[in-house]
Amino acid sequence: MFHFEQIEGDRISRYENLLKQVGHLVEGERDMVANLANTASLLYLSLEQVNWAGYYLNRGDELVLGPFMGKPACIRIPFGKGVCGTAASERRTQLVRDVLKFPGHIACDAATRSEIVVPMFKDDQLVAVLDIDSPIEARFDEEDQRYLEQFARIVTNSIDWSPILKG
Ligand code: SME
């Protein structure tokens, strides 16, 4: 059984611990839903001041809600729309310190004030985005981005993406 362990300490030690834990959590498992669900839960429980953590999947011509923790969310997001659709179309992480100032931000939870969205690629093809929301303005910075991009890479590499790549 996986033993969830939250450690005390500074942000770097907590992120280093999180990266170790996610590696253990997905070890020996390639199922897309299982690994996305478990890693969304791990993130949500590990990070402070977060009200939503989860994934949107690349379902051909739009992003569709995947496994997450938090309140029920918007289901379909066109490429180029909102923070998630922008991360998908620009193929790079969106670090949004104030969602109210992001043109076209999609408000799934009115409590959200800042957000980070990390695109995930398998062999250069966009398969999903990792989305994390916070009720605190400027909750995420470049250091969070660096660790969350590593987190997303570990998750991406653990998964058999054939349900997505087949379209
Ligand atoms: N705020 C996102 C939509 C997804 S929810 O935050 C879960 C966006 O603007 O794309």
C-alpha cells in the first residue's frame, strides 16, 4: 500500500519529497486514469493553499476534463481559450499570478485567484495539461513551475497514452 507522507520543511525539501513520492506512486502502473487520478490526489493533498488540482486531456479538437481533486469543473475547453487552452495551444506553461487579469480566464471556481497550467507531451504530441488553482493571489512562482514541470514529466512518462494518441 502507498504510504502518503507529508514532510515538514522548506518548499524545496517538500517538492523534492513530492517528486520521490510521485515516482513511487506510479511505479509499475501504466494505466492512464489510475495514474492521473492518484497523482491529482497526491498533489492536492501535498500542496498548501490549493483549491483544485487535476488534468484536462487532449481529445482531438478540444481539452476534456480528466481526473482531478476539487470542486466539479468545466468539462470542455477549446484550444486557445482560458489558461488551459492557452497552455495547450502555446505549448508552454502558463503561470498566472492574478486570474482576473488573464484575458479569457475560465472561472470554474469563483474562489480561484491564481493558477498554473503545465502542458504534457508524449513524443512531442500534446496529451494533457496539468492544472492547479489557488484561492491566493500569486500563489505560484518560477520555483513552483520548475518542480511542477518535473512532476508532470514523471507522470507523463509513467503512462500508456494509447487511449489519447489513438484519438
Ligand atoms: N481556469 C481554467 C479552467 C479550468 S478550472 O480552473 C479547473 C482556465 O481558464 O482554463
